Amino acid sequence: MTLFDAPIRRRALLAGSLALALSPLACAQSPDQVLRVLFLKGSVAPRLVQGFREQLAPVTQLKPQVSSGIDTLFRQLQQWHQPAEPSSGLRLPLVNRATPLADWVGLGDYWLTAAIQQELIQPLPEMPGIIDVLPARWRSLLARNPQGDLSENAPLWAVPYRWGSLVLVYNRRAFQRLGWEPTHWQDLWRPELAKRVSLPRHPRLALGLMLKGLEASANHPDPEEVSGLTDLLAQGRSQIKTYAATDYLQPLLREDTWLAVGWSTDVLPRLEKYRQLAAVVPEPGTLLSADLWVRPNAATSASETALSPQLTELDRQWLAYWLKPELAETLQIFAYGTSPLDLAETATASTPAPSTQNRLMPTIQQRQNSEFVLPLSPTSQKVYADLWSQLGAVSVDSN
């Protein structure tokens, strides 16, 4: 695994137990159709899983399963793609080899390039009535060529069901003493916060938010050309106390750090528990991350059956369910994410009213200035890796 194959970790905490949503449905003993889904624990609200179950015909069964980590989930896709013969020689620890092939797997958008390159997932057929309800911006993220690169006329490889953004999370008490509150990426570099800041332990995120603060693209092909970045890198060694993948909130609670950067899907449930913490979507814009439904591309043998390239009516029903406007508020409250319908860069009929809007959802102006982390050329990857090493944080958490 290379530096840029490393995952962007998002720890999502689940409100309530999965027991109800994942319990077997009392239905016919031999259902005519079974839909198997696998997703990251916490990325799907149990209430939404149960809501889908309730609309199924009695002869149809939903069998969901959760994965404890995005890396384990990715290795499961690799396992399904490997021939069953022991001669494959690939050892994939922490993967349940007996896990039945899922029809749909929840995957973070950052993993999409690697999944396509390794042929772990299938391109999707045309889906009238499903994809065309999404804001056009999703096609620019999900249309890829077989190498995983963005390609406008290529097929789509996934359907989104939730998205979130990088936010600033801070200790209220510490900032009350300072007499101000953070609102901009550039606030990370104020001298009174020296050695009080935590950044993500990942080059694309750490460097990306620096570029956003300088009003440049987080996917700039040559960030060395961006004026001011060299100065920020020089400040980084004296400004940043720690680079954290997941455990950045405990230092905030202890006031070892005062300001950190994390995913809104992770931060929102913690704000409910720790009232001394607050969070904000920084100006001028932020980095985005999406959870996607993808179709595994499984190996076949005498004892295995690959998924058909054509979607069944049950497949279409599953995908369309996550794009219903009436689910938007439930996604915000119970899955701490935002509906894919609400990624539009202009106000639309589906834009949630202020009373129900996720308080960490970027404004329309911020969405216009926000970006997903996109694939880079090998040359650009090397530039980012070299800049990352200048920050003295060359290791990347692989969990």
C-alpha cells in the first residue's frame, strides 16, 4: 500500500443499537429474492434500514451486515475478487472468508479509484429515474474510466447515499479565554494557537485544507506554485501539536489542544455528548467525502455465481430509496450526514429548510468553494508526498 492508497479514516459513532435493524425479518422461510448489503458501521442509520425493510414484499428479504473498518471492508472486496483456489497466494487478514457475496457495498469515495483499478467493483448500467435526480456534480465525481480517472463520458461506478465535510472543532472554554472563535482555515496558523492544533494524519487532507485556506484547489496539480504554501509549511512544525487519524477529540477535551480538524459525520455525534466542544464549517470552503453504494466484481468458480451486470428491480428499489427527499432529515439526525440531493451549488426545491438543516452542512456559497479529494497523476502525487514530509509527518494511519 502506497502513501496515497492510505484511507481517509472517518470514525462514525452509531446512535442506538443495530440490533433491531439487523435482526432477521419475519418473512417466508424461502424468500424469492434476497438483497445482501455490507456497509461501514455507523454510516447507515438503523432506522433507515428498517424503513426499507417495511416496504418490501413478503417474499423479499434484506440481509445487511456491518464492517468495523473501511480497510476491512475494502479487503472483503479484494477477497471476493480472488479465485477460490488456494493457488491465488493472496492473504487477506481480518476478512471473513465465509461472508456471502453482497449485492451492494458501502464504500468511501476516496477508495473508488483503487477499487476500479483493481477491478473490485463493476460499472453501473444506465439507471433512468435514479441518477437523473442527483445534482450534476455527482456525475463529475463518479464517472470514471477503467483506470479510475475522471472521465465525463464514462459510466458511473457508484450511487451516493450520504456525504459530509471537514470541519474545525474546538474547545469553547479555551477560545472564550482567547476572546474569539475560529471561522477560517487561516485561523489554524494564528500565533496564539502554537502547539494547540491537530491536523488529519493524511497528506491530501492536511495539504488540501492549507490550499483551501489560500483559496486554491485542494486538487492543485502542482501545489508548490501556490503563493503562501511554503510559509504555511514552515509554520507547521511549530504550530501543529499532533497529526491524528481518529483520536483528536480527547486532547481537545483535556485542553492539550484547542483546535482540531475532523469529519462532520464524526464530529456531530460527539457535539451532543460534549457540550464544551463546538464546530464550524470554515471559510471559504472545505473538503467533502461521500459514502457510496458499489457493486462487487466477484471471481467465479464452479461453486460461485457472479452478480449479473443488469440490475434487478430490487437493486433499483434499494438505490432509489436512499435518494428520496423525505429521507434527508432522517439522514441528518440519525446518520449525521447529508442527503446526496443536497449537494447542489444553487438553491433548489430539495434544499432543506433552516429549521431542519444540518448545522454543519456547508452553505451554498461554501459548497461552491468545496471539493472532493480527486485522483492525482503520479507526478503530482510525488509533489504532495514531498511537501508532506516537510511537515515532519510522513507516516499515514492505515486504519
